[in-house]
Amino acid sequence: MLCITAHLLVILKNEKKRELLQHQAGPQAQSLLDLLQELLDHSDDVEMRSPIIRAIVALSKNSGLFPRCLILEGVHIRAGGPIFGGSFGDVWKGDMGRDVIAIKVMRPIGRIESVIKVSYPPVCPTHRLTL
């Protein structure tokens, strides 16, 4: 994976190549998004993280797609409104399978961002989806 990461860094540092990568569509864009997310998830290289994140965001905006690993099946928001609210968003109660979860819906300016957080110990993974 180190070789792929090194080649990717060369592409992301070259403006023309980066633009070409960020304007892919359809299956090519999906494959690139999945690869970029996989590299991001397994990279400890601080120098690589920021360019990869920027590439994922740009490619997602341009293609209307996002990495498939962010898709959470079976998540349902319960009716009745938020159970808590703050200045940056609301928390809704929901279900994922048999688990009760908290779904945080952020209110940033200009877009809607949802953060789904499984609310049971010992692990509380967070998944982010920007629409």
C-alpha cells in the first residue's frame, strides 16, 4: 500500500493530475473514492492525510458520490423530534438493528451534515455523511 500512497501523493501534488482525478464520474469516481478512503483509514502518514481528505471532498462534490464504507444500512430515526439540541445541531434517537443509537444532525451554514454515533460501550464508532 505504501507504493500506491507514494504514487497518489505525486498525483495530488500535480495540479493538472489532481484536477483530472477530482473530476471523474460514475464507476471510476466510485472506485477512486473507495480507494482514497481505504488509504486514509490505513495511513499513519500525516503528510498524506490532508491531501487525501481534500481529494475525497472534491471528488465527492463533483461526482455526487461518497465512499461506500460510509453507507450504513438499517439506520432508522425515531419519530417525535430531537431528544437534545445545541447551538450546532440536534440529537435524535434512532435504531440500527437491535441497537439504540444517537444520531447527531449538525447545522453548519450552507450544507447539511449528519453524524451517526453508535451509543453503546465499549466502542462508539462515528460515521459522517455530508449532503
